Amino acid sequence: MKIFATAAMLALLATPVLAQSSGVEEIVVTGSRMIEWDRDEVPVIQLARRADNLIVEVRVVNDTREAVGRRDEITRTLRTMARSAARRADIDLSIETEGVLVPLTEDMIATLTLGMDGARSDTSVATLIVKTPVQAGDTLDTASGRIEAFVDGVEQAGRSLVDISGDWQLSIIDPPQYRAAILAAIAADARTTSAAFGEGYAVAVEGMSNRVTWRQSGPLELSLFIPYDMTVTPKP
């Protein structure tokens, strides 16, 4: 995979409301909203599951001399990508807004504002997210291979170049949906702990109002948890 430093990010005239219209958010696990946790601070009870999608940042760069020509060629390339992705069940396009993925459709392409590629004022760049669902039998190689094949197969208009420009990342859809399962596991552990210490002791659990949190635990795996504290004290 070719890695390029991203000097200018794509600005889109689209808001997070698009991602929230259904009340469900898709969160970038290793993006701006990820919480870094020391291994010793992660609670014992965690819910292991695979990520919903493997994602990566892709740039469309164009150095056609005239600005109008650059925009036209980038726009045509993006439309080709959107149409190709729409025909596939295993590839989707998105943009990232504050750690939330917003689906990118062909109709949205006309609303974007292009950035510059570093200090080169005659080179324009558009940045988007390409993602593929993580399937039961996937490895990082098989999942990333689908995205690489899609990017390699893009018909590039004019002087446009399409390249993977970021690291492989994961996303999860609607983390709060796992809250009940995590709470049930914490409650079961509290009962087991209480029984182990006997009738003379009580177990107190604090932090149940905290939000569901996540961390990457493997190439395609996540651990979901609610930060909490459990204490065992003698009954009065």
C-alpha cells in the first residue's frame, strides 16, 4: 500500500445531521473520538466483537493547470467511484465529520470544496473514506484487498490520481446498542464476586452511568466496555 502524507483535508458542505438522520452513528474507532486507555485501566468485563467495517482514507489528486479543469477531472473521477461503489455490496464511500462517518453519494459530490496538495497551489485534492464490511471469515489481508482492488480499478479522469493515503482503521455502528449486554455481564460478575466473598461482604459497582467505550483489540477486533469500579466491603 502506498502511504502519502495528507497535507490538506477535504472540506464538505455537509453536516453530521446526515449521519444522524436515522438516529444511528458509525464511529471511527481509531479517529478523533477514540479514547485511549491504559491497559491496566480497562475494566475486567469487556464485550469482544468484530468491527463493522474496515476503512481507509483515499485521496484524489489532480495537477491540471487550470483550476476549472482540475475540479472537473476530480469531480468526474469521484462520480465514477460513487457509481462503481453503488453497484457493489462490499464497498461504500463516506466522509468523516468529527469521528463520525457520513455516507457519500454521487449527489453530494457537487457540494465539496477542494483543498490544495501541500504548498502546490496548482494541485487540488479531495479526500474520502472507502470502507468494506468486515465479514466472518475475513483477515486484515482479505478485507484490505477488497478496498485495494476497488481503488486500483477506478477510472481516473484526465490527470487525476487515486491513491490510498492513510492507515487501515476500523469503524463501529451504533455503540450504545451493546450497553445492555455489557451491563448484564457486569451484573453477572458482581453476583459471582459477591458469592465468592460470602454473606458477610457486599459488592458495590459505580460508573454505570458512563457511556459505552471501545478500543481496538486486534486487526479487525474491538473490545467494548463501560468504565466502572467494583469494590467489596464488609457489610455493616
